[in-house]
Amino acid sequence: MSDAISQPDEVVTLSELAERRKLKLSWLYERSRFGKLPGQRKYGRHVRVVLSEFDQGAKEGVLAA
């Protein structure tokens, strides 16, 4: 068994994601409308993004326009 305490993946709003990753909020909203953001989750009408999945998608080139 590992000594490390497992942390849940951080889930952020689109506004927080835009600020942290220096992206345009309007671009994130546009991508989210079509379900094209890695790690995107919808909770009712609210969109959240799992930060680790978003970063992995960015590394793999999923965000290319």
C-alpha cells in the first residue's frame, strides 16, 4: 500500500480554467457548447472541467482548433 494520500482530481469552472491557463473565456465556452473540451463535465446547466484531464488533452493536441 502506498504512503501517498490520493487526491481527487481538481474540478474547475470555465472562468477558473481561463484564468489559470491564460485562455480566452469565450473560446472555452464555444468549445464547451460542442462538447470538445477534454475533461468536460456537465452538472445540469453548469460546465466544469477536470483539470488533469484537460491538461492531458492539451498535451495530446486535442485542443487544436
